[in-house]
Amino acid sequence: MTDSASPASSESDARPPHLSLVIPAYNEERRLSPTLDRVLAYLQERPYSTEVIVVSDGSADGTGSVADAAFSRLPADGRVHGRFIEYHPNAGKGHAVRTGVLATAGRFVAFTDADLSTPVEEVDRALSYVSGDGAAASGAATGRPYQLVIGSRAAAGAEVERFQPLYRRLSAKFFNIIRDGIVGLRGIKDTQCGLKVFDGPTARFIFARQRIDGFMFDVETMFIAQRLGLSILELGVRWADAPDSKVKLTSGFRLLPDLLRIRFAHSGLSRADLPATARAAVAH
């Protein structure tokens, strides 16, 4: 595994970033350049510090060169710091996100897709519900910020600008039926939207326990979070289908082994398994 980083100021090295943003990438040479240009430009205007971590999941194209070039253009003030991680062979999106999350140092952690189906501005909006910025950020049940916010195409307020083809939407509905029948997620309409934002220590705690390397890692994330009793907000976001998306939920039956593995691997978890500081954050 190779790991490279953009230069950072000594001041930024002395304290962790406010936000760590993980972007998994597999053969994303074409899409990654405009994505990073947009992401980095936006984050440089934010009032907090950010590290952006691109994880190449066994890419065979110029994904690494694109990331390194984008990070080399960052200002030296350390407000935004870039890091590129690469390994071979291809292992799956879940493995890539887990590698990135476990490499983070941020107070808060987010991940989003390289195609920016969910615009980067939605990362900041979701972050406000986890960081406690603004009156709307407190969970109604606890009076505290949420520990996990998941972007959703099905929750109230979602704006789908370009829909998936009908066959994919029907496949997703079929998948949800199988998913809920096996792992029993409660009240979650859309696990597969690419955007998720966490309290940082909670994200690293969850991903250190994950085992699924493929696309079902999203379901595993939600199952672990619910077993731990975390405060979760499903937030309707802007979203547009990327026609050449690499996610292919063509058959729910092909996902049965991972769903069964999730249930049996984590069904024994409870709030008592959280570190003491995290338990205090979710206590009523």
C-alpha cells in the first residue's frame, strides 16, 4: 500500500482537522479531476480545516496521478490537506472506505462517492447535524447532535435531479425487502446513497469492526450503528444518477451471503460495547 500526502503547515500538523472526507476511487481517472477541483475549491472556503483522503481501490489507470496533481495545487496555509492512499489488487468499495476511515484523524468523518452524485455542499449540510451547528442539529430524542447522518434519496426533502433507470429502482426496492427481512434495519429507507457523516471517534469505532469489502458495507454500517444505539438522522439530499455508476444491485439473491454475514457477525453488539465517552453521548 502506498500513502502520499500534500504539504501541510506546521500549525495544521499540530491539531487534528475538523473534518476528514474520504473518497473511494476505482479507475476514476476521468471523473476524479473535476470532482476534486469542485470539492477542494468548496472546502477552502469553509471556516474549518479539512483533510481529503482519496483511496484508490486497485485502480489500473491514472487515478493516482490525478489525485496527486490536485493535491499539489492546494495552498500551503493548511486549511485543506490532501492525502492519497493506494493498494492492489482491487478489493471492493467497502474495503476502500474502511481503509480511508481508519486513516482519518478528523473530529468528524464523512465519505462520499467520486462521481459526486450527491453534491459536496450536502456534506457540509449533513455535517451541521453532527457537529451541533445551528438549532436544527440536535436530535429530538436526546437534545444532542446526531452521531451519524446518512444522505437519502427517499427521506423527506430529498431532491432527485436525475433518476436511475426503472429496472434499477425496482431492483433497489426488491433489495430493501430482502435486506430488512434478514438484518431487520428499523426505519431506514435508503442505505445505499453515497453520503454518510459521523462523529469521528464513532466512525473509527464502527469501521474497525466491519468485515464486508463489497457494496453491502453500507448495510453493515447501519446495522452496527443501530445495534450500538447511536442517534441517526436520515437526511433527504440532492442527488443525480451517474449513468456509468459502478454499483450494480441487479439481484438481491446475490447479496444474501453478505447480509447473513452481517447479521451473524454483529447481532451481539449493544450500547455497552461503545467506549465510555461514546456511551455518554448517546445516553438519554
